Amino acid sequence: MWTAAFWKATAERAIRTFAQALAAVLVAGATNLLDVEWLAAIGTAGMAALLAVLTALGSAKVGPPGPGLTEIPGGRGHGPAL
């Protein structure tokens, strides 16, 4: 999370998500470019891009391992996850 590579990849994902969400809203909400509610479409795509950034931040491996959904508990008395 503290590297330029992380932020470059995160920006790329956010831009891709923005474009996909905008395309989905444009296709679903209007029959031509004059019927598009542009403010709502761009707002929806912006929210999707923000969620992509928050997802990247949430999945960054920062700090010690903890009780996450994909982690296997370690230590004595714990067997492999099924």
C-alpha cells in the first residue's frame, strides 16, 4: 500500500471500473446520448471507482495477519482449514 506500484494498479482499476459503470448506466438508462442524465451517470460511475479504491485499500496486506475471512488460524491445536 505504500508503494507507487500499488497506487498505479489501484488507479488503473478505478479508471477501468469508472468506465465500466458509466457504460452500464448509459446503456441501461437511455436510448441515445441526448436522453442521458449525465450528472447521475457520472456520479454512479464515480461511486463505483471510489469503491474500487476502497476495495484495494481493504485488501492491501498491511500490518500483522489477523482474523480475516481467508486466513487460516495458526498455533497449537489448530489443524488445516477444510
